[in-house]
Amino acid sequence: YVMLLTLSPYTPRFRDRVSPPGVMIRPYLNGFTIAFNVSQPSTWQPYVDSMHHFLAAYDDKVQEEKNIECVPGQYFIQGGHDSEEKKACQFKRSLLQNCSGIEDPTFGYSRGQPCILLKMNRIIGYRPGAGVPVSVDCKVQKGNESHLRSVDFYPGNGTFDLMYYPYYGKFTHVNYTSPLVAMHFTDVQKNHLVPIQCRLNGKGIINDLNSDRFLGRIIFTLSIGK
């Protein structure tokens, strides 16, 4: 009990070695296979509903009310006592452009061009990329590479801006909204199971550990019927 009293609820006791981040995708409904038929809305509507629900916290008005505009391209380092509430940078869903659900409320699913969101796990104090933004790329994980012919990334060129880091923990960084990268699969082979691997790339990132498919990368399957 006395030892527990010496621990801070705001930051880890030791942060000399911070693990590289894992990643997760949205929508995530029934495992890592996203399967639907374009001509059957009932098969893709649950994915669309999941995306809208997840992005509700990223609505532009919500972000403008709760968070501040930050300077892109540099870490947002905040001083003060560990217990002081920290400010959070705005990440508006409009930054996701064609994958924002604003102009196309179906996120491309109604056309067989689905959007998938990638999010890094939160790690207190972590500054990814050592001063250079971490980027994302996707390719066919195993099989015919021509089954994935085109992917668009948002925002920008598919990077996690440095201004969203470091993260200070849920007790003080109360309005923190994790940055996202949207992957718009605009040309995927129809009527095939297409296994896809999307990776983080940057200094200090580990994305090739066979024993952990979520560390610095994620593998999922697209199955798009006509």
C-alpha cells in the first residue's frame, strides 16, 4: 500500500523505454474481414453505421468547441505539473476528405470503394517518428498484387502529424482525440478475397514482427461482391 502511494496516476513511473505502437482499424465488426455486396445495402450498411458512430467525436463543430488549433509539423509539448489538464489539438473529420462521410455518407461502400480508418494505440509520452511524421502504406499481404490497384490516403499523403503527440494520459488529456489516417480502396478486385497489410513507417517503428500482427501493422481481408 505504501509503495502504491508513491505511484502517480498521471504518468508511468518509468518511461525510459516506450514500446512502439500497435494499430487498429475502423470499422471493426466481426473480425478482420470486411465483406459485402455492392448491390445489397444490408450487407454494407452496418459498416457505414459503425463509421458514423466512431467519427461522431471528430465532427468539426465538436472539435472546434473542445480543442484548439495547433501548429502542424512539430510536437505539442506542454509543461506544468503532471496533474494539470492538458490541451488537445483539433482533428476534424473533414480532414479525411472523401472518407469523412460528409459528401459521401456511405464512405464509398455503396460503390465498392470502401474507406477504412487506421488508428495508432495511445502511449503516454511517445513521440513517434523522432521528429518525422509516421506514414502509412498498404499492399496485398499474400497473393496477386494486382488485386489491389489503387489506394488513396487522407489527410495529405497518409501521415500522422507530429502536433498530436505526445499523449499525456486520460486523466489530464481529457479531450484528446487520436489522429487518424483514412485509406480509400478505390480499385480492389471484385469477387475475390484480398488479404491486405497496412503498415506504419518511420523511425523507431517496428512493423515486421511475425509474432505480433498488430505491432506497427495490421492485416485484414476485403471481400467485395458486385
